[in-house]
Amino acid sequence: MGYKVAVVGATGNVGREMLNILDERKFPADEVVALASRRSVGVEVSYGDHTLKVKALEHYDFSDVDICLMSAGGSVSKEWSPKIGAAGAVVIDNSSAWRMDPDVPLIVPEVNAAATEGFKKKNIIANPNCSTAQLVVALKPLHDKATIKRVVVSTYQSVSGAGKDAMDELFSQTKAVYTNDELIAKKFPKRIAFNVIPHIDVFMEDGYTKEEWKMMAETKKILDPKIKLSATCVRVPVFVGHSEAVNIEFENPITADEARDILRKAPGCLVIDKQEPGGYATPYEAAGEDATYISRIREDATVENGLVLWCVSDNLRKGAALNAIQIAEVLINRKLISAKKKAA
């Protein structure tokens, strides 16, 4: 007996990836529905060997839907997730709209799957920010071993995190450089081709950007409220895959070798750390893969118990679509939901 799954925002980067991953992982769905705004009605999207025609979100009846994977942005989610939840579907939302709501669990299955049970208050579960998701997968096993006090992270985030228009802008600007055409910047405040931009999301009063604040607040909620975290989030001219340089300070001693062993056994992590040219992961290799790749693990001599590492993952997969579907799998495996349509 399978489940009925609705994907909202099915024409976007993440929505399309959700449909791919539902098929790849043989998710137990009897029916998958692709939904988006009215302007996308009739657009065709792929789900395995099937082609789905997009239907309008505003006219859809969710009463027989079991799971709704929502990736349509914060304002759509703010309006629609409570309505869909009230109709009895569990909403797994990829936007930032519900992440800090105390009645909504914020879940990375490798880190805090048990917290999923809290979804019943609103029938909504939040997916973390793409850069937070891969970070906490790497931090959790180390935190369990030596208790993390403080993290300083610099991110190198690909343009796909800003949507399809951002990918088009990198492509067209790169082409314009080679053909001597005019470079047009619409999506980013400065040119992104052959450049890096230390600014993601809006600026806040303290000088941090919202993306940097999200990493701090979400890490505290998912992993441990006592962890102090400071981030600098940078957009780089890469299509898919976020990278992070992470400095970690621990309460207790931990060596680089111990960290390597722990991370090798940790769920969702793949250590590639040969300490030679090419013996590390880059976003190019991580694109299209599920793991969070960890490289360049070494001790930080500037603090008492410190480590430095490099962590890379596909932001559309672990950072968004894959994590959402893993949350849905947790709901099923822990028997927290059952299919509404009983087998005939």
C-alpha cells in the first residue's frame, strides 16, 4: 500500500530534483502529483519513466494527500502549508518560513530524526538551509565525541542555491565574457562570472546577512543550542554544490585521526582525505551525489582542542530535495503516518 505525494513548486530546481529522487529511491508512492502556480499549469515534468502535467496549487484538493513536499518559496509556504496541513497532509517545507517556529521540527535525519515526532502540532516539518544541512551532518558525530563549543565557517555556495534564474545568469555572463557582449546582472548585486560575492540573502542590523544568521540559528536548533557559530556566506561561480571551510573548537581533546575514523563511520558522510594533489572533494564531484564529502581534516594549533575541515555536498540534493525525502522516509519507517487510501 503506497502513499500519495504532492510536490509543490515542481517546475523549480529543487522540485524537479525531488521528483528524480522519489523515483531513484523507489519511494513507496502510488501516486505523485506535480503542483505549481497557475502560470506553470500544463508544463510537463519528469518522474522516472512518467511525464506529469503540472496542476495549479490553488485549485488542488489535498484531502487524500499523505505527504506534501513543498519547495515554492517562503511566501507561498506561509500561506499554503497551514491549509495543506489542516487538510491532513504532512508538509515537508524547504523554505525558511517555518524553520524557527517552536511548533515545527527542523530535521536532518542523520542528526535529529527522533525530533520528527513533533510534527503533529501543525502537520509541518521544516527542511534546513542548504548550507546548514551539510554542516550539521559533519558536525554531529564530532559533537557526540568531543562536544563542540564554537564553529567558524566560510561557505562557497553555488548559484543553483539562488534558483534557475541564477544559473542562467552565470551561464549568460560567462558566455558574454568570451564573446565580448554586455554583462547583465539581474539576480546578483554584482557580476558572478569569474567573481565571488560575499553576500547571500538580505543584510541584517548587526552586519551579518540573513543566510549567515540562518546557519547560526538552525545549527543551534538542530544540534545544540549551546554551540556558538559565526559564518561568512559567499556566492561563487559554480553551478551545483556548496563547499564549506569549517573551524571547530571542542570542549574535549580530539585528534585529526580520531575525527577521520569517526566521520568514516558516520551516516551520510564520505571522507576523501588523501593529503596529496587531488586527494580531496570538490563540488564538481559532489554534484549528483547524496553524501556530504569531508576532506582536509587537520588539527588547529591556534586553539586548545581545534580541528579544521572542508565539507562539500550537492545543495539541491542533501541541501534540499534529498533531505526532504529522507524526512518522509523517517515518517514512514517510524510509523508516524499511514496512507489515507487503504488498499482495495
